[in-house]
Amino acid sequence: MSPVPQWQRDVDLSDANTLRLPARAECFAAPETLEALAACVRDAREQGWALNLLGGSSNVLLPARLKGAVIRPRLKQWWLETRDDAVMVYVGAGVNWHSLVMTLAQRGLWGVENLALIPGDCGAAPVQNIGAYGVELSDVLEGVQVMSRQDETLTWLSPDECTFGYRDSVFKRSLRDKVIITRLALRLSRTARPVLGYGDLARRVSQQPSSLEIAQRVCEIRREKLPDPAQLPNAGSFFKNPLISADKAEKLLARYPNMPNFPQADGRYKIAAGWLIDRCGLKGARFGAFGVHEHQALVLVHFGGGDRAELLKVAERIAATVEARFGIALEIEPRCL
């Protein structure tokens, strides 16, 4: 017999998003099993409710009121399977990503240590193909289990089917609002495979670092550069690092030789959005209830009393300033529900 959906009415979500934007959900549920999740999805469809998903809410911009149903999957089971040198990790969408990374690093497993301290739940990780310090989720992902919103069937998608790109995936495009991510399969290794291409990380680790040491050093760097959402509400990196043509990069580098740039496999260049914002004199700038963080120009912070509409106006103002000076368009990273 299918579980009965446990809906809560008129739920305050202000503390359920790391920007602490004021928001309320008409109906809210936090199912802990696949069966309970399916029951909630089915009930919402039969009621004709709009359906919104929340994870750790570290990369979303919430409106004042979310109509219909809001579901936060609390699928927290995870386990390991050993395959020679490889170790498969199967993890539910409701598991906290950072806690998982640190636990795996403590066990001496390699593959996700560079992704420590990225906020949010595991279910959100494939949506934007999270990445940091030369590693992306797609480097270790073996598959993503999804539930259809149409009929609650479960399917595994391969990495190729996820069509990952820089902060991009099929979940932002053709599968947006069509499936719910329920589980990830990660392939990690017992063999040391450190990725230390970023200088600030390489300088901080020993000659033969463990995966745990790398994860700890990544945490140190991120804490120095990024404000703690519990202390100063934010959504992490607010803008994507833009990709520009080689021709445009060459012209800009002629004018700004110290502009951080990263050549890509397709011939384009990734430019550091934080550097662009900083060069416009906006680091530490405040615009009403929101501002640019004083130490990291890529992060917008909420001082209190603001809402999503005001935040988006601030973001538009920053992007317009950057485009006027550099001819580069910035795109925001958080999703607007």
C-alpha cells in the first residue's frame, strides 16, 4: 500500500535557503523513502499542484511564495561496493555533500577530495556539475538515478546521457522539471590520484598528501575566501566564470596581462568572473540589503531585509558594469524557482 503523503501547510522557508530570502511554501513535504517520494509526486500531480524541489537550497533564489507543492527529498541511505581498485559509492539525494566527501576522504578513497565544503545535498550536485580545484563531479560520476514526475518510474542515466558541461547538465535543459534526482553512483579509487593543478592548493599540501589532507586544505582555502552562510547569508559563487573566444581573450590579455584565464579543450578561454567584478571596483560594494563580499567579488551577500527581486536588480547592475568595461556578459549561477 502506498504511503500517505505527509504535507505541511504554509511553511516558512526563510531558514531553508542559504541566502535567507523570505519565502513560504503553500504545501511542503520531506519524504525519507523512494516510496514516500513517489506518493508525494503522485499526489501533487493528481491535485494539479505545481511541483518544486529543494535540496540544501544553497544554489537557489526563492520567491516570496512558492505555490503548489515543495518537496525536499530526505533520501539519506548510502553504501559502498568494492570492485578491485575501484570503490563504487551509491548515495541518496538527501545526503549532505560535504559530509560525504569528508567521510570518503577519511576512509582513504580518492576522487572527490577537491570538492570538499561545497554546500548542498548530493541530489543537486549533477544539476550544475559541481566543480572546484580542477575536479568536476563528472570526473567520478558513474550514473544518476532519476524518478519521472509523470509516472514515478525510476531510471539510471549514464554520464553521457547527462551531457555535462561547465556548470551545466541535461537537468538544466531537456530534463528540467521532468525528473527528480534520487541517487548517485560515484566511482572512486584506493590508489592515490591527487589533482593539484591550482597553485594555492599545491603549496599547502605535503609532497605525498592523503586524500584527507587535500580535503582539509581545500576547506581551509574556501573558508578564507568564502563567507560562512550561517554567519553571512550567501549562495556561494553567484556568477559563472564566463567562456570567451580565443580572439577576445587575446585582445583582453593585451590590455590586462594579469587577467586570470584558463584555456579550454574547445579553444575557448574561461575568465575569472570575480576578477572582472573586482576590476570594476565593486568588491565590498553595498546596494541596500545586498552587497559584494569584501574578500571575494564572486559572492553576493544578504545583510537582511531584502528579497529576490531586489537581489536580481543588484546582479543585473553588476553584470551591466562588467559588460560595459570588458564586453563580457555574466550569467548568474543560482537557479530561480
